[in-house]
Amino acid sequence: MRIGSLLVGSDQVETMKSWYRDAFAVTENEGGAFPFGDVQLFIEEHSEVSGPNRDSARVIINLDVDDCRAVEARLLTQDVTWVRKVEQMPFGLIGTLADPDGNYVQIIQWGAGADAASHQG
């Protein structure tokens, strides 16, 4: 078994899609999903979803990145909300953002050491 896709329900689909396109330089595929490696992320209307996420930390989208500081630098030029700025942890680098609905998205560089943490820009 494997996870093939994730669906994020929203009542502001176009705003959300635009944010993901801009934040992560990702393009929708022919099925309307954003491909992140082998997992597709769908953002669609859902009859039981309205307004912002009231429990942002319940489900967190983790994006594994090769260069967390480069992604951070790109995101710093975007209109994003940082929940947790990129910081060094024992396992690597991690930073957390909130998308327009308040869902948490983390960028993670597994195994990044102090050299990556001290690189600025």
C-alpha cells in the first residue's frame, strides 16, 4: 500500500491553488492535482468545509526538500505566514508555514547539519 493523493477541502479553492503554485513553484497536472513526488495534492471544494481550519496542527503536510535554506529564501519573497521559522533540529532543518486556510505545511531537509543551518540565502 502507498498514499497516492491527499485532498485539502476549501471554500476558497482558487486562492489556495494560487498560494501553492506561488509558494512551491508547482504546476497542476492534467487531473487538477499538484504532484509532489509520488503523492498528488488536490485542493477542492467540499460540502462539509467552510472557513479557515480550526485545528491547524491536526494534519500537517510535510514537504521533503533538498535545500531547506533555498526554499526558505524563495518563500521569504512570497506572502506567506510563518508558524515556525526554519531552524536546526537534531534530525535536520524544519520550518512551518500556514496556507491561506490555516493548514500547516512544513519544509524539511532531513539530515541537514549545522553547515546547512548557518547558510544564509
